[in-house]
Amino acid sequence: MTDLKICVGSACHLKGSNDVIEIFKYCVQSRGVLDKVTIKAAFCLGHCTEAVSVSYNDKIYSINIENAEKFFDDVVMKTIRS
């Protein structure tokens, strides 16, 4: 099981963290990886000036609603299938 942590702190909340969480929830369900990926809320991952901060495999990514699904497919799905 791997964790996908999405910042829900003030700056990320204003930049759409709830929407990003919903996109990730959809991706987890539609790709059939409920048993492999856990979505967790996190507070301040230290990249407040960028888009929504997401931590995955000890790396911080800047995600928004436009690139969330592509990130999930290109990064998350790639690593859990390896």
C-alpha cells in the first residue's frame, strides 16, 4: 500500500486541493487500485507558493485540476505497476 498525501492547508485549499482529492479518488476507483493507493490529507508540505502540494514516494509535486489525472497515470500508476 502506498500513500498519496495531498496538502489541505490554507494556501493549497485556496488553490483547489479538494478538487484534486476528488480527482485522485476517482482515479483510484476507476483504475481498480483501491488496495494499492491510500489518499491522505496533509498539512503544509512546504511548497505554498506553487500549486496544490502532493507528496508521493517522498517527493513533492505541484498538482492542479488540469494535471491531476495525468500525474496519477504517469507517476502513481507507473510506480505501482512496476
